Amino acid sequence: MVMISRKRGEGNTTVIQHQDLFIGGKWVRGSGAEVSVVSPATEDVIGRITMAAPADVDAAARAARAAFDRGPWPRMPVDERRRLLRDVGQRMAEIADELDVLITSENGSPVRIKPGHASGQFDYYTSLDLPPDEYRVGPDGSAALVVREPVGVLAAIMPWNTPLALSLHTILPALLAGCTVVLKPAPETPLHTYRLAQTFADAGLPAGVLNVVPCDRDVSEAVVRHPDIDMISFVGSTATGARIGAICGEQVKRVRLELGGKSAAILLDDVDAASTATAVLNAGMLLNNGQTCASWTRILVPNSRYDEMVDAMCDIASRASIGDPLDPATILGPLVSERQRARVEGYVAIGVGEGAKIAMGGARPAHLTRGYYVEPTVFVHADNTMRIAREEIFGPVVTVIGYDGDEQAVSIANDSDYGLAGAVFTTDHARGVALARQIRTGTVGVNCPGYGVAFPFGGYKRSGIGREHGPESILDVMEIKTIGLPRDHDPLAYASGS
């Protein structure tokens, strides 16, 4: 059982303390440094944990390796794995409200978006079927079985912005496929992972199938380099992803990277300004405090309606309530850390220096003296060559860029190093889909975000490699094997895929 101690800290804040790591089905004392978890809303210490050291990473990787090579998990019928994961999902549903508060306290996500509710992921992934064996005949009459097997030990290196959802999107398909997992949560948001690990343990997950080792960037490299780990799945910045990809390339190790974005939303000339501004900002700049990789941060509007659409966006942004993320009425909470706020404020200064104008926002909210808050900020009179239009800011900042004609809008949208998401807003659905086909990103929504648990998600260009969500998430964590059959085999014994 996970051991949690609590004591009162400054300002009568309860401080959660964890000294153990979840390795090999047990809670074992970590040997790394002690770090504090700070509330981005109050700047109070809300937790202290002992991080993993390289020796702990080694123990976790070895435990996962043993569980894959010799344990029951990969050898279970898939329906048994499915049953256990559904049991975990039911247990997670029972503590979802607790996880909402815990995650919101860690990273500032508004509690209204329910960051601890995960039953949808469990319901969906446990409904998926594994790909069947395929009996295939070649042009020369030879035959083979094409089978898919779990990749082995998967290391999931996860970010802080939507930590539980992204972790489950990674580990649930892997577990269903029969992989074992080493989960490395972000140091900013480790507290909820102790509850996650204990819930899996309480459901009877075999030892070593899931291991949880929070650690810093330096120790994370030991995770990537460990020879017992077969595949890395990383969600985070493009710079870090490039480093991970380079290491995996050196080792010829499987890797999936879900990285940054600078997504464009194209507002066509036939839309209603007010309702479209609401949709674009609520699913973009105002979603999760602007800390969403798929957020639409370049808003492309026709020059003929530029001022009208800017006014509509400023009106929506100005009415967004900013404050305590634990208040269900709050739309915009704090950024995750002081460092992240400094990064966003730095980009605001860069935008002004480049000649863009701030239509609204750009400062810290005057009524909030504590917490890492930044006002929603709308840049206008900008062009696509500016850094604020090319680099990921990861905060509540958008750049409004004018265009003339559909062809130029698509050209601007595609003029980016990134290709994660995007959108087209129009009353003409056929026109919207036609333009969406021309945009070089992994997801494009027409009058909607376009992403969901059933649809493959990932990026073009510097936004990543591989796909999560949907049946593709299963295929991404499986190897393909060809079993050649003897010439005198009985086709009826294999043609059904049995």
C-alpha cells in the first residue's frame, strides 16, 4: 500500500509527502533527491517527493523486463487483460473527484475540465480488439502468417499539462497489447501517479507490469538509454523530443514522439464572428490555460473582416474569469510554474519588439497577487514571419493574422515547422473539408477540434512521429512478425487466422 504522510505547511496548506517509488509491484524507498511540488495558484508547497535516481530507473526497467520476459501478463488471453483494466477503470472512477483536485492543485488546470476523470479512456481502450493473425499467400504460391506481438517494455515519459489523460492514452493500449511499462511522470505533477499506481496494484496487476519513477531531466536520459527498454513514448517539447529521438536512433530503438504545435485556425469569410470567436478561443487559447499542444495559436482571418473578428475575440477573452482553478466558475487558471510564466511573458515582449500590437491582455491580472497568472493576450497586426507566429509559446496567447483568399490562408497555415493540429471554420462544410485536406497537419477539425479518443492523433513535420488514440495506438506498440509456412501446410488450418 502506498504510504502517504501529510503535514501542515505554510498558510495552513496540507503537504503530501511520498518517499517511495512503485517498482516491481512494491513501494520501495527512492534514492534520488527530495523535491517540492508547488501550487501554481498559491505558490505554496503542496507536496514533497523523493525522486528516482539512476539505480531506481535500472530497478524499474529490470522489473518491467522480467515481467515481460517471464511474467504472466503478455501470456494472458487478451480478455483477461481487458477484464483487469476494466476493473482499474471502475476503481479510478471512484476516486475521480479526488484526482480532479489533486491534479488541479499540481498544475493549475481548471477543475471544470475534470482532469482526473479517466473512465472514458478505460471504456474505449478496453473495447478495442488486437489485430488478428493474417494468412497471406505470395505470388509464387508461398504462404505465411503475419502476426503482431507486443513491442516489449515501453517507457512512457509524460508531460505536466494534462498528465493523467496523456499517461493513460499511452499506457492503456500498451498494457492491452501485452507490453509492460515504466511510467516517468513530470516532476511538476507527480502526486496523482501514486494514486494511479496503487489503483492498478489494488486491481491485481502482476508485479512489474507497471512501474512509476518520477525523475528529473538528467535521470530521464537513463530511462531512454536503458537497454531493457524496447520503446520510448514521449509527449512534450520538440527540443526534448529531438534529443530523445537522437538517442533512440543511436540505439535503433523504437520511439513515438508527440511534440509541439503552432496550429492555425482558418476562419473563412462566411462565419458568424461572435459564435466562431467563442468556439476558437474556448477550444484553443482558453483551454487548459493555453497549455495544450494542439491549441490554435495562429488565428487566420480574412482581411475584409479583420477588425470585426478581432473585436469578437477580444470580447470573448475579456469575459473569461481568471482565478482559483479549484473554483468551477474559473475559465483561466495559472500557468504551471514561475518559469513557464516567465517564458510566456518573454514571448509577449518579443512580439511587441517585432512590431505586433497587443489588442488585449499582455500583463499579469491586477487582482491576483499570488500565483503564476497571465492575462489572455491577443496579438494583432502580426505576420507569419514573427517569432510569436512561429514558435510554441504554450500559454494563453494568440496571434491574429490576416489573409486574402482561401489559397493564401492555406499557404500561411502550412508555412510552419509544426504540423500537429488545425481547424477550418465555415458554414460551407464541403469547402471546409476541401481546405482541411490541403493543410499539412495530423488533425484538422472543421468547425470543431477534430481530436478524440477514437481518432489517431499525432503530428507532421516537427510535431512528432507515430500516432496515439484509436486502433492505431495499439498498432504503434506492436511488432510485426512473419511466420513462413511449409509448402505442404494445410491452408484450412491457417486461413481463418487461427
